[in-house]
Amino acid sequence: MPAPTTHTRHEYRSDKRGSERGQALLDQTSVSIIITNYNYAHFLRRCVDSALAQDHPHTEVIVVDDASSDESPAIIRKYGDRIRACLRPANGGHAAAFNTGFAASSGDIVFFLDADDYLYPTAVSEVVNAWDVSTAQFQFRLHLVDQQEKVMDVFPPPEQPFDTGDVTPKLFQRGRYQTTVTSGLAFARSALEAVMPMPEGKFRQGADGYLATVAPLHGQVQATDDCLGAYRMHGSNHSLFAEKLAERARWRMQHDFRRLEALSAEAAATGSQLRPGIALRDPTHLEERLASLCIEEARHPVRDDSRLRLAAAGATASLAMNYSIRRRAVEAVWFLAVGVLPRQLATSVLSWKLVASSRPAFLSLLSKTIRRAMG
């Protein structure tokens, strides 16, 4: 058995000094929280207050209002000099609000926060304490809450592991890796300076998708499985199109094509080149593409698509995902079922997976049981 380790008083003192110096450096890290708002007056105070309540020093809060027509501007003005207010004269969309907020910020680390979401008081300090000099993007889980802030679930679900480290191989292979939404992301200022301002016309919605696609080309991705905030679900979320599944699918398809265009341009600037057809190796993209084709084939934007071809590609891509073996198998079988079932039944199967509220009660219970088994 090795001899027990001993420390002299001098060594203990040195360790303590080193720890104190390290903590002092962390405390000096400046952070910007950029809140983007459009007609979310009902939720805005909760969001701004959560940003102001962060326990990390040197945290500035910037609130960008994208020409709201509700009481948002009046609410923002009441905060006075506790925040930096950016009231845009005309609505420009998600990307324009991001660009405006970033231009007004100064933090070494930048959080983007949707105005209907909120952070827990230790969110910034936990990210700062885990930050590494090579980090370009940090991602964390969020509690999924309803309008009354009742916790319903975790987003992304715990059984979907985050991708970390150098994610460029996955980006170059299929154009996507496991990440999260706006309010669960933080970025190194140096990475944002390399990719912003972002194209405002192409990303009126889904600006977080642009950043999460191109920022990792400028550093590593870090993650924690801790929930550091809340992602509020309500009827006006842009991502909720329960009654318009085909419309949602087409929007997400086009958003993916715009992301891949941006990725290709950023890759070329760093001397790399994307493989052709990478969207056909992305199960998430293929789900939406199948939904568009099944539900409204006449309006589907890719004319040479077929259900069987997309389903086969989805099954193959699912088997390469960073999930448990059981989950990968279930995903592959689901794709094949959508490809071969009669169109009406295939459409039902699609909606049951993509819109949880459309599932029959027995299927929701079965889904939860399967999820626990695959976790």
C-alpha cells in the first residue's frame, strides 16, 4: 500500500493561494446576458429579474425589444440603468435582435435568453466555473415549464446525451449534433466575433440554430446535464405548430438548408469542405422532411423525394446516433414504418412522434414507459 500523502504547512498555504487566485480570475470574467423580446410583456419581468439575480459579479443585462406593440417598452424603461435597453425602431426578427444585443455587449461570455424563459440564480456562475479557455460554446439543460412555471419535463430529455468537445466531424458529416435552444446556450465572445453579425433576412427565426451551427468551428463545445434555467412552453412559441405540422416541417427544412449554407461558407473560410448530401444523414432533418412529404406532398419543396428513400436514409442515420442501442433501434423501426405504411397511417405515426399533444392516451403512456426503459 502506498504511503499516505502528506502536505507541509507551506504547501497547504500555496494550494490555498493558488485556489484563491483561480477564483479571483473567475470572478473577474465578465458576462453579458442578452434578452431578446417581441411582444412577451406577460413574461418579460420574470426573465429580466432572473438575469439581474445572477450571483456572478460583472454580469451585465442587455434587453433588446424588437419593436413590440404591447407594454414591453414601458416595462423595460422601468428598469432604468439596471439594464442596458436597446429598443429597435422596426421589427427585424430574431437575428436582428441578436445582432443588436451583441453589438451593445462587452462580456467575455455571452448568454442569449428568450424573453419568455428565465435562468436560475447560479446559472452564470456554474457556467463560468466550468469554462475552459478552449470553449466556444457551452450548453445546459432546461426545465420545461408551463405558463404557471410548473415543471413538466427536462429539455433536452436526459436520455439524449449532449455532444461535446470537437463537434465539427459531426457537423461536417450530417450538419447537426446534439445541442439545445437559445436559452440553454452561452458563447465565447471570440467565437461570436468570428461569425457575427449573422444574416438577418435568412434567420428572422431560428438565430440560435445559426450560432450553434457555426460557432463550434471556432472552439470546443462544453456541456452540463444540470438544469440551469427554464424553457417555457405556451401557445405562442414559434416552435409550436401543432395544428400546422406540414407548415412547421417545411419551415424547419428550409431553416436546415440555410444553416447548411452558412456552415458551408464558414467551413470554406477555414479551408474545409462539406460532404455532399449531408442533410440525408441527419435523422432530425429527415423526420421533418417526411412530415412535409406525407402531409402536403403538393407543397413539398424537394420534388425528387420519396417516402421510402427518406425512410431508408432515416433508419440508416438513426443507427449512427449517440443514443443507446435500444433507442437507435426504435428510431430506425419508426422511420421504416413511416416509409412503408399507407399514407394516412404514416401521417398519424409522424404526428404522434413530432407533436406529443396529438398522441392517444394509451400511446402517451407507452411512450413514457419506452422512454424510461431506453434512458
